Amino acid sequence: MKKKQTPKRNEDKPVTLGDMLNEDLLKQLKEQKQQLKAAEEKKQIEEEERKKEERRQREKNKSFEELLNESSMNWKNFK
């Protein structure tokens, strides 16, 4: 009985999914990945801007009492 020998590849690298996919499809997937990444970055920037605006509005609408309580000065010294 002879053992069956597996055919050896000329390349030492294993076959990857990218090698098996059509080049056009691979290009489309990479473009879509870039678009999704750009959209995510844009969403994060918009979220940061929204938070900044909310903080600004809260600061703007604070009452005198809130501002006085947040002050680090000891107002009793000025009486």
C-alpha cells in the first residue's frame, strides 16, 4: 500500500480569502470599508459638537445661585 502524497504548492503562503475573491469585488469591499470609516468619524465629530453645544447652553442658562455655588472664592470675606 502506498500512501497518497499531497501535492505541494509552489508558494509557501496559504491561500487567503482575498486571493479567492474577484478583484473588482475586493475593491468594492475596500471602498465600502473606507466609506463606513469616514461616516463613523463624521458621526463622532457631530456628537462631540452636539455635546459642546449642550454644555454651552447649560452654562448660559445657569442661575446666579448656581454660579455663586460653583465659584471658588469665599464670598464671606467680602462682607
